Amino acid sequence: MTTTLEQLNNAEASAFIAALHGIYEHSPWIPERAAAQRPFRNLTALKLALQKVVADASRAEQLGLIRAHPELAGKAAIAGELTAESTGEQARAGLNMCSPEEFATLQKLNADYNARFGFPFILAVKGPTGAGLTRQQIIATFTRRLRNQPEDELREALRQIGRIAEMRLNDLTGHKPALGATVMQWAEEIGAMSEDEGALTCTYLTDTHRRTADQIAHWMREAGMHVHIDAVGNVVGRYLSTDPQAKTLLTGSHYDTVRNGGKYDGREGILLAIAAVKHMNERGETLPFHFEVIGFSEEEGVRFKSTFLGSNAVTGQFDLNLLDLQDRDGITMRDAITQAGHDVAAIPKIARDPSDILGYVEVHIEQGPVLLNRDLPVGIVTSIAGSSRYLVDLKGVASHAGTTPMNMRKDAGAAAAEIILYVEQRCSQDQHASLVGTVGQLQVPRGSTNVIPGACQLSLDIRAARDDVRLAAVADILAKINEICERRSVDAKIEETVSAPAAPCAPWLMQQLAAATERAGIPPFELASGAGHDAMAIARMTDVCMLFTRCGNGGISHNPLETMTADDAEVSGQILLDFLRSFKAKA
């Protein structure tokens, strides 16, 4: 028998606490403190209220909560002393059927973990979908997290407790995140298509890419959309309004990946929009505007080293000179498009008429830890960071490491080291949190242990949500490079490789996203995007906005560990549906 939110809102405080007694292990103080905040607008608001009680608790209370949880396949499980909830969860993951080797491994991990952190390892073993992790996945996660720093691991343990509580609340109230579960299942299906065995790689117009496009098109048709794949490989689905003269609201993201990438980067925004359309279509619901979902063919730029091919074609900004670019096998982009059955001459016709477009909304996994650290399932993007990228070639003098006095060296490696530290210092001290600087490549060509580096090459990547902030940092960094090199008698050649302006999101669209977020029971939270997105390209044609979904595993993305939950995808889907149903065009 399920318990309704109405019953929880209207119950006596003691009854409310009793109803939630199994949500947090042996910790009735959590529902006790949340009871005073009733009534809750919806289940999401209740979940967030409980999580905030935990976040606001003292360190001693938090440690007590963690220590109230049993070890995985530990002594309490063997003795049958777990709570009913923990018993069912560990059984769902098959921890009651460990082989002797698996059991021995878990016992060793439990002992090592307790010795390092002083509390038991906590993991929501039902996993991101609620279907349950495998024993192999549990052991791999256990092993990886054993390497965490203590403070980071304490926060992760509390997050895992929050996830366990979320799924227990779902069971208590009979809530099933249907939209989110659909997205997670679809992501698994196309995530199994890859160019590389054992890793997800889907690059532009390969066989894997084309199979993925066909599957997305199939789901679009099943959802009730008019579908085609255009001349650059964009998968386009239109959910038509009953008004043939209606204008079009766009959404979408990319379905290509980096090499050995994650399952949700880009793809969440496509799959969630299809699931939302399917939900409306099954209920006979239409919109007063056409709703177009675009699976952009290329955002990452892996195969031909050129990004935003699909979204640039939609805005009429596709550079036809790119057709002569070659991949690592010598195949030109022109040939790849032709071999895929598309007509390069039709590319200019992809461009949309801006006067027909109402705006653009993109849902995307955050690819960072901001929402995770704030215990929020979603956030509203304020701006997509602009980027300045450079290659820096330093030339000093290679000389003997033992015979050259320290004050007579022209050390390109030492100059590079000083530059790297200054980039970190300059971007850390700025009051604008969105400013970041990275040296992601560093080489000492023909370097040797006993030779002072005569040459060094490094990359610079400076990003910020505001162009004035980014350009000010770039000016300071370039000036510092010149000062360092002059002082060290090292020559510097600096080549700019990328200069992309920031793409601010439109306030009128952000306000509508914020209203839908608040109606979902979540306090609207704004954050900048440090990563690039197709919305940057579309912003040259129309107003844009973005909704971020929380990213798990510490915010890791472009990595097989990239993850989100069905519940967070569900929240994003409900917000998107509300946004569509309530959408008001710009006056």
C-alpha cells in the first residue's frame, strides 16, 4: 500500500516521522526536522527538504548518519540484522549471492575503507535507474572511491545516502520516473553502438554514427513526429501544431561523442525531448507552435577537427570550405557526406528562416560538479562561456645540465612552468567564478634527463561567461608570457587557434525556465556553462536558454564514468513539459 504526499502533508508530526522511519537508516531526526516545513508542493520538494536537513546537520550528526548504514555484504548482512530496506537493496544487487572470491574482495575493501575513512562505504546499489548495479560495478566503484580524499568521500557518502533515500521515497509513494527511465533506457541502447570495443565512440558519419541517427529517427517517428535526416546528418523531428501558420520552437543537442565518451553528453537533450513529445502525443496533446527536435550530427569535432557542423548548418553558417578537410584516414568530409547518401549541394538549404523561429531550449547534463555539490537536480544556465585558445612555442637553449650555471640558463621548461603557475594564479584570483584557465598540453621535444630544455610547447585554454572578463585575463596572461620569456632570455611564438565569444542566454527564456523549475518544487539556481554547446551556434540565429541536469560521479564527463539518474532526468523532463505547455513567445 502506497503513502500519498497528501497524507504526509496532513499527518500529525509523529505520524509523518513514523511514515518516513525507513527512509534514512536509524535517523528519525531527519524527518522530524523536515516535518515543520510542510506542506510540500510535490515529492521533489520533500526530497530536497530532507536532503537540506542532512546538509545543515552538524559534522557529528552527519557521521552518525553514515555510520548507521551497514557495510555491503558485511557482518550485519550475514547475521540477517539489516533493515528491511537494506536487505532488499543488497539482494537486488546480488550481494547475497557473492562468489567466495567476490565476498573476500568486498571484505578486504570494507576493512581498507574503514581504516582510511573511519566510516562504512555507502553506495546506492540500486544504481542510477533503480534496476540495481552488478557486483562487478559495485566492486569497481568501491575500488575507485577508496582513492578519494577524506573530505571528498564524506560528501560522496552523504550524496549516496540522499540517493538511497530518494529511491526509498519513490517506493513508499509509488512514484515511478517514467520519462527519466525511458531516457536512461534509450541512452543505454544507442550507447551500445560504438566504433571502439569496450568504449563509447561515435564520430561524424561513421557507420556507428549513421546507425545511431537511424535509431533516433525511429524513436522520433514512434513519438508522433515528422522526421528526416538532412544533408549534414542532423536528425530532425517536427511535432506539428494544429495551426499550420504557427512558428517553431527549437530544441536539440548532439549525438556524436568524443572517443571513449559518456552516454549522456548531448544525447540527453535529444532523448528527453523525444520522450516529452511521446508523452504529449499519447495523450492527444498539441502545442500552439511547431516543436522541432534536432539531433545535431557533429558538435565535438573529433573526426574532422571542426566543431558545430550540424548546428552551423541550421543557422546558415556552415563553411563549405570545410568539405575539403580530411580525417586521419585521408577521407574528405565531402566524400564522407556523399558516402552517407547525402547531397553536399543541399547543405545551404538546411538554414532556417530566423523569422519563423520562436527560440531555442537545450537540456544538457551539466558536465561538472556545481549542481552535485548543491544537492540540486537541475540548474538554469546564464551564459555559455567564450573561449580563447593558444599554442605557445618556447625556444631557449639546450645545454648541459651539469655544467651550465643556474644564472646562465635559457630554460624553456622553467619558463613553461612559470607560465602554467601564472595561468592558475590569474584565473583563481578573479572575482568572476566562471573564469577558468587550463594548460592541457605540455611537451618538451627531444627532452633528456641531463639536458636543460631548449624548447617547450604548451596550450592555453581561457574561458569565461563574460567576454570582457575572458579578454582581460588573456591580455594579462599574454603580457606575463612576454615578461617571463624576456627575463629568462627565451623566445615565445604565440598562435591563437580559437576565439569564440560567450553566448548569453536570453532573460525572457530563462525566466520561463525558472518558473517551471519552481513549479517542479526546486529553487531556481543559475550557473554558467564552462563547456561549449550547440546553443552557442544557434544563438547567432535566435534567443536561447539551457537547462542543466545534475551530473554524478563528482561531475565527471567526456568519460565512461559520466552518469545521471532516472529521477534527475524525470525532473528535467517535467520541467521541459511545463516550459512547453506554458511557453509565451517574446512580445
